[in-house]
Amino acid sequence: MELAAVTVVVATRNRSASLAATLDRLRALPERPHVIVVDNASDDDTRAIARRHAVHLVRLDRNLGAAARTVGARRARTRHVAFCDDDSWWRPKSLSRAAALLDVHPRLGLLAGRVVLEPVGVDDPACAAMATSPLGREPDLPGPSVLGFVACGAVVRRDAFLAVGGFHERLGIGGEEALLAIDLARTGWGLAYVDDVVAHHAPAGRRDPAARRRVVERNRLWLAALRRPLGTAARCFGGTAARSLADADARAALLRALGGLPWIARERRPVSAALEGRLRLLET
């Protein structure tokens, strides 16, 4: 693979110490990828860290959450873009492996790699689910077909990613991957899990675990309203409403999700019956 055939986009906010460690590891990769750091309006020394590592820094004036990755992908000039968190990094040769697979599988829009949780060195639980995906393996893809992924272990075909809008700005961070996966699939792109493309993730302490749970649940409801049939969406909202009677997080998520219905009505694009069948297969 030619040097810098993959751009690595790192979204960050106020985690300069872990960002520095991540950039050290990325700069040491044999692939020597181009690195773009997108700063979600940090007020620490992120700018100095990026300058010290001689990476391309994009400074945002507000926190776009996961949509910062989309900003970075727009700045990239390579065919493929790998995502990285400020507390994750890619294993040497994994990016070259991913780029080669994307090049020889023209329908592959997103490659979901294996994510190893550090410091314990065990796989993220999502990896087992992807490896044993009930969707099977399509002959023109390099691994099991999936309709979900872990963002810090994903490599995308840049044109496909941008064509579907990238990560939706309203979703923030927390379950934001599902909508992108569905939008790639609904436009004909394949998504596959590849075990020997590996990212390492040393999750930083959550700033507010309860807030994240609310975001994840809200995004799950928004996804249902945006892309699933009305009956499926109604059941999702109904289940959360039932839980909200005794669960304050569910109640908060439901109220926030209902507040998004006006823009959802404008952006709602239900998936085909075939894709809905695949989504239901994953839920059984």
C-alpha cells in the first residue's frame, strides 16, 4: 500500500493527555497515515499537543460530538478514512490491511475491525456479536455482514461515507453508529466485520454515565422514528414509555426523543422491507 493511503480522523474534546498518547502511537505506525485531529471546542492544551505532533488540526467553535468525524473526513484527500478516538489507536499494519480490502471489494463501504479493550486485552463484547452475525457472509464482502460497528474500529470508503451524510450532527456521541450503518446499507453499500483489522481502546472514565445512557436511549428512539416502519417505531417508543414509569433515565430520554419529532418528520426515510427484515433478524 502506498504511504498515507488512509487518513486517520481523531475527534477529541478536553482530553489532551490521552490525545498525546494516541498521536504518539499513530505517528509510529509503519503506514504513516495522514492524521487529522478535529477538536470539539476544547479549552485545554489540545492545540499545543496537535502542534507538537505536527498533525492537521481542525478547531471547532462548538461541540459537534461524533459529527466532528464527518468534518475531518471532508478534509481528507485519501480514498479511505479510519476513525480513532482520543483514547484509542490502530495496531500496526491494520490500516494497510483495511485499505487493501476496501480496494479489492468495491461494494464495501465500511469495514468494522476488531476492538481490543485495554489494559485488560480482551475484545469489546460487540466483536463477538459481529463475528457471529446472523446476516451471514455475502460473497462480495471480506467478512460477516453487519449493520452496526464500533466507531473507533471502523474504516470507511470516504465517498460512500460522505454521500450518506456521515455521522448525524444531532445524535452527539452514544449509539451514533447505527444510523450511519443503516444509511450505508440502504444505499447499497456493504458493511463487514474483519477480525484481523485491529484497534485498541483504553476507555477514559465517562464524564457522566447517566447522561450517556440517556443519549443512547434517545438515539435508539430517533433511529426507530427516522428509519423503521411506523409500527416498529411505535413499539420502541411504547417500551421506553413503559420503563419511564420507574426509570428516570428512560423518562428523560423519552422526553428528549419526543422533542425531536418535528425535525424527524422532515428527515424520515423508512428502509425497504428487505432491509427491515435484516434489522429484525438482528433483534431476534
